[in-house]
Amino acid sequence: MAEITIKDIAKKCGVGVSTVSRALNNHPDINPETRSMILGVIEETGFIPNNSARNLKRTDAKCIAVLVKGITNPFFSNMIRIIEEETQRNKYALVLRHVEAQEDEMDVALELEKEKRLRGIVFLGGKFEHSEEKIGKLNVPFIFSTIGVNLSDRIEKVEFSNIAVDDRAESEKMTEYLLGLGHREIALITERSERPIGRLRMEGYREAYAKRKIPVSENLICYVQEEIEHYSMENGYLTAKKLLESGEKVTAIYAVSDSLAIGACRAVLEAGKRIPEDISVAGYDGIEMGEYYNPKLTTIKQPVEEIAKRTIRLLLDVIAGRREHQQIIFPAELVVRESTGNYQQ
């Protein structure tokens, strides 16, 4: 009996080979019903995606994986596009994998490394307090990009690269800006989990208050709902709505992502408040949507394109042996727009 190939699966499903590949790689750019149909046919036929080089021709494949936690966050869209362009330009294949909230990023990476014969891995989003033992199991170069990495001091940083902004310092900058406008009751919308990004941005918020010797009201630390996408507009809306309905005095809302901030804006307006006359709203990331929202969103703008280009080029250099791993911190920019203003008593 002839061996079943990916082309056979595509023909049987009435789709292209690339669509079958996207289904196998759990790519977000595929209709869920189509994915389900393809995976059903694969199960029926007993097709094994990587049982031989003849199936996916990956024996000598130059393949890089990008693992994304929070793929619905618009912040990652440009990064993924740039990384994809650079990998294609360098004749590498790209495997994009959405890591679910309950999944362990390192376990997913170890599985993919074996399954796809990866040459390198980029981690976007997620939490990375992983043990030295688990990190040591990865046999390919990897980079943490746009993540506030806070790994154990026992882990030698020469084993991996980290490219990001200083989340603690940039968050302090935003909070200091709001305090400078006269706001004292600044609500922080963040996540309760121990992911470094949320924690570091909260630390920056607290540090700005501490430097001015102003106590932080713990009632104004607002945690997003755990059961839905953390950095989503829906979560920003629901969290801000709950805050405003609580009756707590608040003159400004600082959300640790622009998506959360945009959702919070809706809740403020629904409550009959004006932005920024009654409540100022600020975000973090600098996504394009914030510039076109009404009112335009004040934010900490990360240099997304520069980070993405440096990330993939550094990884390719490390793979090729042209460069050692590096720890790179990019500066971010406080962009003041229409959503913030002076506190008016």
C-alpha cells in the first residue's frame, strides 16, 4: 500500500497543501471547521505528519518556531509579520504556535523541537520562571522577546537571548506622568498571575508612588478576569466597569496594555464620564489602534519593528554561529495623546 502523503490529505479534503500544513501547525489563520475536517481525515487515514522525510521533507529543513501566548493581542501582529518576512528572506520555514493559557511554554517548545526538527525558537508573551533543568533540555538556540524575563540567577544568561524594554522603568515613567498631572487616585488594571510583564509593570507603578511618598490604594489595583484572554479589550472593559460600579474614587486609569485601556475607555464612557475631563486613561505597548481610537490613547510605545528585526536576525546569527547570545534592552517612548489630562477638582 502506497504511503499517504500530505498531498493526499489535501486532495481528500479539497484544500491546498498549505491549508493542511496550517492545520497541522495549529496556525490561527484557518477556519476552525476546516481545521477540524482536516484533522478528522488525518485520523481516519492514519497519516503521520513526521514519520519520514518523504511526508513533510523536513530532514534538512531550516525551520524556526514562534510560540505566542496571547495571540489575540494586536501588539504581536506586526512582530509576527516582520519575523515571518525575515525567516522567508533567509530561506527558513516558520512554525507559528499559539500557546494556550493552561499550557507550559517550555513543554510546548520541547515537543515542537522534536516534532519539527527546529533550528531555533522565539518566545513571545507568556511566563518564563522555568527551572534550569527544563531550560537545559532545549537543544536549539532560543530568544525571549518582549518578555520581562525574571529567571533564577542560577541560570546562565549566555544560554539564551532576551530582547525587550525595561517594563519596570517604563511603567514607572507612565505613572509618574499621571502623578505629575495631579492625579492621586490612579487605578491600575493588570493581571493577577505571576507573569513577569504584569508584575514588573505593577512594580513600576508602585515605585512612582513610593518616590513621591504617596500611599497606594490597594482598592485601585484591579485584576483582570482569569478565565478570559488577559490582555483583551473585553477584559479591560469588564475590569473597569467593575471598578466604576464599586464607587471607589478614581481620576485616572492606567492599564498595562493598550487593549485593556481601550476596553476601559468604553466602560468609562458608558458610565457617563468624559475622557479625559473626568477620568484620564492610559495604556502600554503603542499598538496602531490606540492612535486611531477616539480619544487617541496616551501610551508607552514599544519599538515593535526594531525589536522584531533584532530578534529574528540575532537568532539567525546565533544559529549560524556568527554571534553569541545577547541581553538587549530597548528604550520605549511616552506618547501623550488625547486620553489624558490634568486632574480637575
